[in-house]
Amino acid sequence: MKVVLSQPSLFSTRIPTDNVASVVSEVPRMPPLPDGVSLLRNAFDPAEIFDAINSVADIAPFRHMQTPGGKKMSVAMTNCGKLGWVSGTNGYMYSSNDPETKQPWPALPPVLLETASRIAQQAGYPGFSPDACLINRYLAGAQMGLHQDRDEIDFSQPIVSLSIGLSARFIIGGLDSAAGRNARTQSVVLHHGDAIVFGAAARLMFHGVRPLKPGHHPLAGNSRINLTFRVAS
């Protein structure tokens, strides 16, 4: 299933990108985000990358993967790049081929690579060159439980995450693998055009997304699209 687009004229004016901040609070009285977490508001123009997302979905359609325990994920996913993140009865891993089509994942579109690299540099990670992009599609009620991104090889490389469409409440937990899911959490609302980067001390922090509330967005319809860029190999 493709992402449903609205008319490009709705976003004919480019969203400013000179709003870089190392860490931005959701509201003035909110505690600062943990060291290593950078939130960039209005960091990119989603209209510029929607065609690229659709081109990926044309080749590797969104699908609901299964957890190792056999449960179907509420979030629909696809990938692009040299490697794609997959989940199934054999566990979580990266694969060079789409397990459904048996073909290589679509190449990482240049506009996505350029956007992720620019945002990483703004967050303090120059030279970021991801080889994997996991694209998640949330509809009303879809969520992502607290988890760590630890299937990559080099944890010195950050995770760059972009948000498009409906707003979502992003949850940040702890670092310890034994207590990370039970540690006190902090939340921040991510809006259309926002980017969040996890790196350095925060690279392995537990994080997740609360159930998406119903709504309609002029560009993404009834969905939230999340792209996460990684160096997987």
C-alpha cells in the first residue's frame, strides 16, 4: 500500500531549516532531554521526500511483520538501502533482500540520504552515511513498544528519525537492558517535519511510540510516517 499524497501545492512554501538546537524542550517547564538526544523542530520539508517514499513502497510494499513470538506488529513497515530491518520467527535482523519478494531492497533515494545526512550533521554527527532506512506507517491505534535499536554493528553511529503526518507521543526510557523497559520514562510530542537523533550516550536508550490518535493530515492523510536511518553494516 502506498502512502496517500495530497496536492503538492499545499506545501509550496519550504519549511525553514535554520532552527537547529542541540536539545529542545517540548514545553518551557519540561525537563531537558537526555544527553545524546537531539530534537530538531521543522527540520525538513516532508513534501520533498514523499515521492521517494512512494517509490520505495511501489517496489517493497508496506507490511505488518511478526515478532519472534508470533504476534503481528501494529505498525506497517518497509525498507530501503543496502540492508533492511526485518522481524520474524527467527528474530530481529538485517537482510539484504526483501523476504517477501526475495529481491534486494530498493536503493536509498538520494533525497532521503541527503536529508538524513544534513540532519545528522546539524545534531553533531558529520559524515553520517546510512546504509539502511526503515519506514514505518502508523494508523490510528498503532504503537511501538519500548525497545533498543541494537541490531546494528557500530553503535558510534547515530539513529536519525524523521516524522511526517499526524503527531505522535514519543517515549524515552532508560539505558540498562535489564530495567530499561521499567525505568521512568520521558515523553515528547513529535510533529510533522520534526527530527530526533539518538547518539553518543543515548544511542542504546529504550524508546517507543504511544498509540496513535485518530486524525487527518493534509499530506499524509490518516497516517504518521516515520523514517529511521541507520548504519547497519
